[in-house]
Amino acid sequence: MKGSHALDGRHHVDSLLMRESLLDKDLVAATDEHGPLVRMLPEARVLKIGGRSIIDRGREALFPLAEALGEALATRTLIIGTGGGVRSRHVFSIGLDLGLPTGVLAQLAIADALGNAHILGTLLASHGVVAIPPEIFGHLLPFFVKGAPGVIFNGDPPYSIWEHPPPVGRIPPHRTDAGSYLTAECFGCKTFTLVKDVDGLYTADPKRDSSASFIREIGVSELRAKHLPSLPFDEILLDLLERSRLMTRFQIINGLKPELLAPALDGEHVGTIVHAG
Amino acid sequence: MRSEWQGELLSELGRNLVTGSLTDPELLRQTAGPVQRILPDANVVKIGGQSVIDRGRSAVFPLIDEIVANLPRHQIILGTGAGTRARQAYSVALDLGLPTGVMSVLGTFVSMQNARMLHYLLAKHGIPFIEPVQFPQLPLYLVERRGVIFFGMPPYTYWQENPLVGRIPPHRTDTGSFLVAEVFGARSMIYVKDEDGLYTADPKKDKNAKFIPRITVDELLEMDLQDLVVEGAVLDLMKNSQHRRSIRVINGLVPGNLTRALDGEDVGTLITVD
């Protein structure tokens, strides 16, 4: 071990970053200069099925979508995240009333998305596609998708009580859209699709404002500049997209039109595409 | 299927949450409000990896003695840094082009090793090491044993956000420890490092570096320093925090500093939001 402790009293291991402060700006910037990132699952498609927008609708929405998922699974590897839907909203409202912090709300919400993962898993069980427990999902994901055509997980990232307090209010900012996106980004997957109950992004909420016009494709900066009153996806996705390395875009599609699913999974433009930049 | 919930909901806010959009700023504003302090007597103390633990017994043994001496008067949740082995693992990962999320997994393992080592030194005092899944037992251990040790990395693993610049996980052990202090409404967040606190430059490299005893987050961000004594993410999170509005950075190589910090004395650097 050449990095001796005679130099500064600390026992070092020789390495590029030895003795360095990982908080030094130049050092941090230099880490971008390495070669291209490894894509662990370049052929897998990640999608997030909305909780309130799709799963809470029950049979009318979920049966046709499950059928489309089953067909898509025949030729594609799918990693399917689920939202927590109305139960998460309810547990947030009780938790807020009790004065519980953001981290606790994030921990509680995991159970709702996991329940929905099991609901979807029941419908896709005949394809060998089931809900994977979050404790083993990340580490074993490449293994699972070699043995099965796809997996289902609770879309939440495992932030739990380590969730970040948001700038406004107390709702956990990293919810199931974010967790599903981060899965696609880290594993270097082929596409990331948000399956909601709207055709994509509008200049206003199309359910409330009939003059809302459709946005077919938009970049993060342009979207931020529009200051839309609400978005059909977790706002933190914009921050994450700005920092993307591998998954530099996502598409929102209408899950009530199941025929859009397969083309979206293959990267065809059938909803709204939001891209970095 | 949604309407059947309406009558069951506790409040107007509950109705708005079930029917509204969580990206609506007006709705989000309604969710602000007083938050419980879950563990108001606990102090979160993070022991630096490269700065303290990698120095071995000369730095660690006196600190362990000081921690034990303080337990009768102070509840302590100990977090650990990673240090030089994480730097080695990150270096290999960078060379191979591994994503930030994988680097986060690697850093977790190193901070876990450090937690285990400190745990064995504290074991005879009945101090348990807990992994994230064991956090529900933390309040019992604090009351029964006055202390508990965990690995400082937040358990984000593959779900670690990318940094804006570079590839090193931006949320590491300073951040994980801070978030424990914040979510539990802890009494203090103390970072034990090998410098007296914050300087205008890295004092290990620049002899002209000036000591800063007290500073606000905004002042600190405005200085736009080349190097920082805590992860930048901690400063960002502090601005949004409900409870943990200050952090203290002390030199753990100086005996008595940790005791003074736990007693609320002005030692090291105090970084505040307000």
C-alpha cells in the first residue's frame, strides 16, 4: 500500500481519488471525462402504470391494458412500475393531519404502490410476471428479467425516511414516476414510458379546460418556462431529466388507449415526449 | 371508482389530495404545517470516514471514549462516513463507466464496514448497529442504551440521483445522516471531521485558508468555494428542512470538542439556514 499514513496520518488506498475531497469542484467535474457508461439492460423497456389514473379505475381500464401488456411481453422485456394512487393520497392526508414528516409519508406510500404492483402482478401472473419485493428488486433485476419476460415493482425509489423535504409543503417529491425513471436511467434501458389517463401534456388540464392544446414534444427548459399550472407527472422528473446520462427522454401515453402501448415501448412517438435540454 | 372515497375523508385537504394534482403549487402549499418532533432528545453525530476512521486507533479510540462518556447525558445516533476505500471503489467504477447508482451501492458497503467496526468497539456498552430495515427499533435502543449506530449512506442504491456535474453520487453519508436528523426532528446534527470546521479553502492544501466560525447557507453558497466541508446536497436540503435548521462541523481529533458540541457550546463551525 503505497498511500502511506506517514503523509497525513490517514491510511489511504492508492486510487485516483485518494486523499481527495470529493467536494472539490474540479475533481467532481473531472469524473465526467471518463468513458461511456455501461448500459446494464439496454433492451429492457421501463414503464410506469399510473395509480390514480389507471389502476384505481379497476376493470374498465386495467383489463384492456393488461391484455396489451401481455401481448407486448411476448417479444419485449418489460420492467413495470406502479403508482400508489388514491390510497397514497389518503394516507398522505392522514399523515399530514397527524403532523408526520415528509420522510414518514414517503415510507408509508411505498405500501400503496406495492399493493398495486401485486394487483397488476395477479393479472399478469400467467405470463410469469409478478411483483418483486423492493428489498431484492434492484440487485436481482438483471437476473429476474433473464428468467421472466418482465417484472413488476412498486415504482417508489427506496428513499423512505431518507426522502428529501420539498421546497413547498410536505408531500414527498420522489414518488413512483421518479423511482421508475431512475430505474430506467441507472440500468440504461431502451425506453421509459409513463402510462396515464391523458394523451400527454397539454397547455392546461384537459379535464378542466376545453381550450387546452396538446404538446407533442418539448424540452425541459421550454417546459419550465411555460409555468404550467399542473403536470401529468411528478415534477421532479424535470430535475432528473436535466441530470440524465442514459435516459434522456420519456414519453407520456394514454393507457386508456392500449393500442398505443407497444409502439411507445419501442420508442415510436404516440404521446408527448419530454426530453432533456 | 373514486367518488366513494369522498365521504370518508377527514378534511378539505384530504379531498383536494385525492382529487387534485400533486404538481399543483396551491395544493402543495396547503400541505405545509407543524411537524412532530419524533426524537427531540436525540443527537445525530456523523463520524468522518477519510477524516477520522481511516486514521485508525489514534483518532478512533479517544473518540469512542468520549462518545461513551457522553451517553449518560446525551442520546446519540451515530452515522459513519465511507472514506478512502469508497474513493478506490469509485475510481474503479469511473474507469469502467459504471453508473452513479452502482457507485452508490459501492459507497454503501464501505460506510457499512465502518459502522460495523465502530459497532464492535461500542458493543460492550450495548450499542447496536442497525441497518435501514431496523430503524423501527431505533427509539427503543435510544431509550434503553442511549445510543445506536447506522451507516451514513442514504439507502438510495440504484435510485441515487445523478449529480449535475460528474458521476460521483451526490447524496452520500453527510446527506444520509442529515436526513435522519431532519426526519426525526433531532436536537442536533454534528459532523465530526479532522479540521476545525469550515475554511475559505481546503486547509490541507492551502496555508492561507481562513477559518469561518459561523455562516449561513446563503452566505456559504454565495462564496462559491472550490471545496466544501460538507456535501453540497446538505446545504440544499437544509433550506427546505422543517426542523434541522443548523449543523455543526467539529474537529474530532481534539479531545473535548464532541462533548462541547453535544452540550451546545460554540465549537467548530455552525452553519445555519436562518
